[in-house]
Amino acid sequence: AQSVTQLDSQVPVFEEAPVELRCNYSSSVSVYLFWYVQYPNQGLQLLLKYLSGSTLVKGINGFEAEFNKSQTSFHLRKPSVHISDTAEYFCAVSVGAAGNKLTFGGGTRVLVKP
Amino acid sequence: GAVVSQHPSRVICKSGTSVKIECRSLDFQATTMFWYRQFPKQSLMLMATSNEGSKATYEQGVEKDKFLINHASLTLSTLTVTSAHPEDSSFYICSALGTPHTDTQYFGPGTRLTVL
């Protein structure tokens, strides 16, 4: 069975500083990877996804992630964060087909400080 | 495109009553919908997968008689929490995928259920 590990439960960061959120997965078959953001008391919004092709994926709001198959990682980065980026970020994986059920990591809470 | 709505956004009910939560895909046909549960400061836990016109597939440990799921149309799935108890209080989130969004789940805004 697949699993997803988000190594940092909380990441404090100053406004305009860069941020990296780490995500590692385990799976014996092909994977499809997603990053979602959740603002308080809201559902999840898709930031970006890796299905195939270029391993560097660009998403909304200036976020990007890189798929590294050898390290089984899919880390999320943003070069300069804003206060509005304060939220919970979830890494998720589906296996076999992109539309299969998702397995989520534990989430990383990003707190952007002024 | 890819908008998913949920109704209600919040509901408070008495112990022993049943509560129905609706999940709608507003601008696409959702052949598959997923129901998740999220406890405070925790990740999402998949409860069940429903395909339009078929019985839902429940994850291990989820009581299918307690959490009734119906997916009778390509735009609507419902989750009914029967005989709710305080331990059922949680944030319930649905997601949908379908035509043309076959490779990405789009999520609803969630429903906060409080059972007194």
C-alpha cells in the first residue's frame, strides 16, 4: 500500500522569504502526485499536480514542485511568500491511475509572519 | 470550471437524529465522488468512493449502515449520517472527478457537523 509523509507539521516563515514543504511517498507502482491547500474551515484547492512529463511542475499562486523518482519525493516551493499563503498544505498520491483514490500526507501548516 | 458545492456548510443536530449532506458538481459531470472525514488539525481520511448509479465502496472500518451514500445522478451525491452521536462530529468533505476532469479530484468546501 502507498503512503505519504510530510516531514514538517509546521513551518513558520517570514513574509517575502522562500519556503519549501517536503513530501515523500512510498509506492511500488506508478504514482500521480498532488499538492492541495486548505484555508481555515474550507475545502481543498488544487495547487498543482504531476501526472507525467516534465518533473518540474508549476502551479497557481507562484508555487512549483519537483518530482524526484529516485528519492520518491515531491517537494513544494515558493520563492517569496505572502501573508495570504498562511494555510494548511497537503501532499497526496494516487496509484495506478490519476483518478484513483487519494492517500494524503499529514499536512504542513504554514504560518507566514510579517 | 470544476466547482463542487456542499450543503449545508454547518449543521448542528441532536444525538440520535439523522443528517443529510449534499455534494454537487456544478459545472461538470461527476462519475465518481469521494467522501472524506477530517478531525481538527488532522489530515483527510477517505470514507467511501461512490460511482454514479452504483453502490458505494467503503474503506475499512467505516460503517456503511451508519454512513449512507447515494450517488443517483452525475451531479449529486449525498451522505447521510444515521443515528448521529457526538463522536460523529467532524468536518466532512466531498470531492468529485468526471468529465472532463478525469485525473484530478476537485473538492467541496466541507460541512461542519456538530452532534449535541
